[in-house]
Amino acid sequence: MILVDANAILRFILYDNHDMAVEVCKLLEKNKVFLRYEVIAEIVYVLHKVYMMPKTEIGDCIKKVLKLTNVDTESEEILFLALEKYAMVNIDFIDCILCGFNEIYGFKVLHLTKSSFQC
């Protein structure tokens, strides 16, 4: 199993560097890879803040990656819920992941900022 960083998945999604994108495509075809929550959160951040991609499009792109046969993650169910929530509300993606834990496992979420949210 190979841990993949955000830049590799960004090249795959954006296909903005042909050589790197092809290399990542080959890697994903031939190897089992693992995407951690932190990596997905960085991908979401870069696509939204740097590339100004709409939240719904970000969710669609990441879901396609997660559905690839050789891609595994900690919990696809939590990530899919987080991506859906992220597209609908104005909170950070990490907070959306916490809401996924709330919805699936019943964990309470403590959020100590002025702009509090509810899952």
C-alpha cells in the first residue's frame, strides 16, 4: 500500500502537468494507494482557495478518486458525507469531517469559535 500526497492527486484531478498526471495514473492503475483525511483536506483547500473551484465540483472530483478500485481511505462513508455537507454549508472541510463522525458514530463535536456551527 502506498500513501499518496495531495500534489499527486491534484495532478491527477487537474491534469495540469501531463508527465506527472500520467505517472499518477499509472500508479493508481497498478498499486493500492491510501488517502488519509489530512491529504483530502489539503486537496479540498487547494482546489477551493487556489484554483477557485466550486465546492460541488470539488466534491465530484474527490468522489471519483475515492471510487477508483485501487484507492482506499479511512472511511469513504465519512468522506462522502463531509463532501456533501461542504457543498451545502459555509464551514471548513475539516469541520465537515467532524460532522460525519457525529452523524455516523454519534460523536459530539465541540467547536470553540465565534462562528459556531451545528452538524
